[in-house]
Amino acid sequence: MTTLTIKINKSTKAGKAFLAMSETFFKGVDGIEIIENVSNKKSIKEEVSYNAEFVAMVLESANTKNRTTVNSKNLWQSI
């Protein structure tokens, strides 16, 4: 068995046409299976690593009681 991976942009005219064509030709054909793989988003998220110092800084600032509150209705006066 051979696996063929193709990236298709569903929002483009060519992507929509290719999907429609492939579904028409290969739907119900023995020996060909179309599998939609959306797991690439998970693998990208898993590859992201955060700077430990930055995470510590954000957590520390979230736990401090000394905060400045800004009113969004008069943002420029609050600054």
C-alpha cells in the first residue's frame, strides 16, 4: 500500500475543484480511501516551546496584588 499526502487549501478555487473532482472519481472505489487529516494543527502546537523565564514573569505578574485598572471607555485619559 502507498500513502500519498496532499495539502489542499479549501478556500481557493483550485482547492475546491480538486476536492470535488477527487470525491467524484474516487468515492466508493475499492482500493482507494480518502482520509481527511486535521492533526497537523496539534503537531504545530506540540512543537511550540515557551521561554521558562517569560512564563515565570507572566505568572508572577498575574499573582501580584499591585495592578493598574484601565477603563476602556476613557482609555486615553487613563494613560
